[in-house]
Amino acid sequence: QAQLVESGGGLVQPGGSLRLSCAGSKFIMDYYDIGWFRQAPGKEREGVSCLKSNDGSTHYADSVKGRFIISRDYANNTVSLQLNSLKPEDTAVYYCAAEHAENYAHWVRFCNGAAPANYWGQGTQVTVSS
């Protein structure tokens, strides 16, 4: 049984918006930090955004700052990523992952994709094209 499940991907024109959701158990959402990552064809996976479970701190990659917004829905045990002003270079498979960061430095490494995660979703495709 998948621990994390992403949804919301699709095809959108440049400048458009999408909302991705990452659903997990209440335990995972309460105890683990959640991050969004993406991998484009021929490229390495990169950190996009993440949210710290204990205080709600957020982190964004420079490439998405001001365009993407990460948020948590406590009632539905989901962490969403709102993608606005999409560009063709945002095209990738987007994954959510969960990791219990032991300290701030660990959390930053997780956000940047430099630390392993305990759980990964199966990914959802986002394609930005006219």
C-alpha cells in the first residue's frame, strides 16, 4: 500500500496553473516533513518546495519562488503545491516525499534533495506546453 499518493498533474499552457496534492496517513502528515521534488527527462531530481511539520516553515527552490505555494490541509491529511505562472521548464514528474528531519540542517538538505526520504509517492506528470 502506497504511503504517499500524488494527484493533480496534467497538461497546461504556459502561464497556467495546476494544483498538486500529496495524500498520506495522519501519522505521516503529523510526524514527517513533506517535500515536493521533480525530475525532468535527462535531468537529476531536484527539490522544489517543502514544509516542516512541527512549525509550518516552508522552503522553495529559487526557480519557483513567487510562483509555487506549498500548504497543508489538516482535515484531509494532504500537502498541496499550487503551481502558478507555469513555464515549459517546469515540465517534469513531480513527487512528494516524507522525511523526519532531526534538525534544521537536515531539513534543508531534505528540501534540496540532498538527504534521503523515508517515503516517496509514485509521481504525477506535469507538462507545460502550448
